[in-house]
Amino acid sequence: MAHQLEPARRRWPVRLAFVLRRNGDLKGSLEALEKVGAPDKPAIDPDWYGETLLAKGEAASAVTRLTPVLPELPADAAVRVVLGAAQISTGQAEIAIKTLSEADGIQSTPRSRKLLVEALSRVGAEKLKANDAAGAEALLTTADSIE
């Protein structure tokens, strides 16, 4: 109803997309977001596409869309969590450590900590495979202290 009364207002299609995504209608969610288009200022709804793209399995697209807006949102933990999750999904766990550490420093949440532990563990395992026991130990100790 609100969307029909104020069709030009971003808030309603973005909320509709959120509800559709939560109900598993990823196609409908993306269609609602594509209709409204990208925000003029990323601060309006910075993760407007990221969560839906992640849920749809398009993490690379989420990385592409969210990375450029980070500098404009220095105090936004949520967009960093979404970007960190996308970075992990695309094999960029080392970059995700920085992104998720920033998110956790802004506002620590169970999701940010879980993803940070995952990124640290993945990079730690890679270091073990490369015979870098000292580097792996530091990362895995940090992951253990967070968990």
C-alpha cells in the first residue's frame, strides 16, 4: 500500500526487496531493487544489493558493487559484513580479514565474528599448506580468541 501511495520513494521498494529476500523470493527481490536502481548516495542503503546477491550465489557481483562505497561509509558495519562474506565466497579470505575486522571494530555481532573466524581460519590453513607455521599460528590463535 505504501509503495502505491509513494511510488518514487526508495524506502518502500528497498523494504519490499528485503521482505522478498527473507521469504526466499530472490528473483522478486532483485527485480524490486533493479526497478528502483542504485541509490544516488550509497549511505542511503549501502547494502541494497549485496545481501540479495549473496543469497543468490552471486558473491562476485556483491564485491563489485560494495567495494567502491566503503570509503563513503566509514562507520557502517553492516555493509562491511556483507562485503566480507562476499569476499570469503570469492576466495578473497585475506582481504576479508581486513574488511571484517573493520566491521567488528565498528559494531561486533555474532555474524561479523563468525565470518572473521572463518576468514582467519581459511588464511591460516593456506599458510600451513605453504609451510608457514608461524604465520598460521598467529592467525589461528586470533581466530580461537574470537570464537
